[in-house]
Amino acid sequence: MEIIGSLILAITHSILFYGKQIGISMIILEIIFNIVILYILHKKNKIQNRAGILLLIPIFILSSTFFIFANSMFYIANIVIIFILNLLMYVITTNEKDYLSNHLYNTFELFSSTIAECNESAKYTKARAKENLSTKNTIKKEILKKFALSLLVVIPVVGIVLMLLVSADSVFANLFSGIEQLLANINFQTVWNMIIRIVVISIVYLLVLSLIFKLQNKYQREEQYLPESKKRDTFTIKVLLTALNFVYLIFCFIQISTLFGKMNIDSNFDYATYARTGFFQLMFVSFINFVVILVANKYNQDRKKSVKILSVLLIIFTVIIAMSSMYRMYLYETEYGLTYLRMFVYVILVTELVCFIPVIVYIFKKKFDFMKWCMAVGLTSYCIINCMNMEKIIINKNLTRESIRSIDYTYISRIASEDSFEVLESKLRSGVKNEEQQRIAPILLKIIYKKKDLSWQEFNISKCKIKEKDNKELVQELNSIEKNNAIKNNTVKKNYNLRNVINEDINI
């Protein structure tokens, strides 16, 4: 069962991905892969905790983005996260309920041991092959040895004789002309690709088989019984929390006065510039506070109320700091435009704020597995931004924002793909100035000319929409805009050169 399942997955992987771009193939692989693995684990009675199967929800959501959106911003990150989630799901389902930290440790051990002991899969396959051959007795070793020895003698001798006869008689040589032509038409690149493909299939097969064996062996961290540690003094923790709360009290007062209250400091005060100088620093400060709160409550073994109260106060100040960082980002983004990095700042800070809810519960409930809930919040946020079509939001926001600063079409051109084609086309037809048309036209043409014929494995909704759309009239319009722009540039260049010539004549 294990060998057949591994072969199915290895061949499926080759069919879906070898020499192909990632598209609908990702979700197909995930469906087949998880059906095979979970079926084997079920038949072997290795499933202990069905709650782990819930991770299929984010796995399928992230896998589906490969055939829904054309932008490749999250491609590498999604592949890594999907891979980790699959391993984590198998670890959770094959082990009893435990803290997430232990499951993560087991996931790392499963990954490393699967690769390190991959040779065991090869040995197992070889042993099973020998077992099948010996039980059926279809081929004897002596016959194989004789046959191999005969080939080593016959092929060289017959080959030399044929070469001599072909060179001696032209009529006899015509009998083998077809073979010569066949050998001449062999595409060695195709042969090389086939060899590489077989090697890749073999590697995937061995890795999957090794993974299945490790899951059946229920790879789990051994419990270590250590002597109980002495109760730690919380004096240092109290001093640290008190000092931080005092500093943040002053800082938050200033933030509320300047940013939220917009206190008149100076008539020439530039809020966008002020915002630019702080949002990343404040974001990192909020992360530091997050770690301090967790460490402080981990070593608060006596569950002292003073540490709990100081931790909650620190959370309140951290929330204010995070909101201040978001507001700074909003001011700067309103002035200079939205980018992926600025969008990520919003998402990360909102995720952090939501994660404080399970942290507060952890402060008052020691055995609460806050990491599990924080991971759920983080995965939910990541799946949401994957399904939001962030490229379309960013480009639409930049094209419609009101600011004295010009639109950064260079950045838009760099991130634009089929996902934002409709937004750019709508902007072009909305009666914008000629200068903006001249900046949008090349972006649209780049997207149109980028399209290519996709195989069924590479199917992508956004790309197919542009491919099936009749863009002849739009292309003519865009080419006309570019042509007028080129004529205008040539006219300006000629006038510039003419002025230089006149100036040189005057100087003479």
C-alpha cells in the first residue's frame, strides 16, 4: 500500500509540475496527496486526533490562489507555508492532543528525519522487489546471469560484423538506412529531460515513502523528566514592567496629543513627514512588548496579581502604540501612495492586536494554549490577504487617491499583472489627461502581450480572462496613444536640438 501510494504521488507530481508553471495543478496535487496519505493512515489506524484535519481549510485556500490570481507576490511564501501546514497536519492527526509548541517541534523532527533516513525507503523498496521475485519464481538468477553474459558477448561482436558488412556492400547497407536515420533524428535534449524527470520522480517517491513510514512510526518527542526548577524571583520582572509602563505612559500621552489630537506644534508641521520617521520603529517596539509580556508571565510561577496587572497595562499601552503606528502609516500612505510593504504593515499590526486577546486569557489562565489561537489568527489573516487581490487594491488606491504628489506609475508598472487589468483599463477610459494615458498604455500593452497558451496544469482564471477577451480595439487605441507620444517626444527633441543649433550660431 505504501509503495503504490508513493508511486501514485510521485507520478502525479511529475505530470502536474514538470516543465509547467503553477496553476490549478497545486490544488489538484493537494487533493490527491492528502487523500492518499490520510487513506493510508486511516487504514493503518494511525489517526489519533481528527482536529488536525481542520488545517485542510487554509491549505486548500492557499492552494486555490495559484489558479485564481496571476500575481506572483505570494508564490514562494505560499509553497513553503502549504508544505509546513501539510506536515503539521499529519503530526497533529497521528498524535494525541498536545500543546502547539510540541506539535511544531515534532513537525521539525519529522521533516529532518524524513530527509535523513530517505535511504531506508530505497532499502525497503529493494527488499520488497526481491521478495516478490523470489516468491513468484518467475525468473531464476542463473538464467538472468546467463542472459546478461550473452548480451555482453553478442552485442559487441554482432555490431562489429554489421559495421564491416555495411561498409562492404551498399545494397546490404540500404537495409539499415532507416535505423541510421532514426538514430540521427534522436533529440538528445528530450532524452536528457526524460532522464532528469525519472530522477525527480524517484526522489519524490523515496521522500513520500519515507514520510509515510515516519508517520506510521508516530515520530514523537520523548518526554524528559527534569527536576522541578526553583521558583524564580519576580522582582526583576516587576521592575522591568513598571519601567516600561512609565515610559509608555509619557510616550502615549505625546502620541495622543500630536497624532490623534493633532495638537498645534508648529504652523509648518508636516504630519506625513512626521509619520514617515516612526511607524516601523513603533511596530518593532510593539513586538518587543509582546515578547516581554509572554516571558514575564511564563516565569510568574506564583501567579502574582501585580505581574498580571502590569502585563495588562503594558498590553493597553502596546495597543495604543500599534494604533499610533497604523495612523502614522495612514498619513504617509495617503501622501505618497500604497505599496505592498505599507499594506503588510496594516495587516501585521491588526493581526498583532487580535493576538492580544488570547494573550490576555493566557495571563489569567496558565495552561491556556495561546500559541494555538495566535497561529489560528495568523493563518486567518494570511489567508485573507491572499484572497483579497492586494495588487488590485493597491493600484486602485494609488490611481484614485487625492494628493499633490504624482502617481508612481513606475511602481504600478512593476507590480501590474492580469489581476489589475480591469482597473487600469477603467482608469484609461475615465477621461484622464494625455500624460496619464501615455503612462497607462504601456502597462496595459505589456499585460496583453505577455499572454501565452496555457496547458491544463497551468490554468489560471485571471490569465484566461485576458486571453479570451477581444482586445483588438484596445490594442489599436493603446498603439495610437504610444504613437502620438513618440511623435510628441520627437518634436520636443527636434525643437531642443534646433534651439541648441541656434544658440551655437549666436555664440559664433
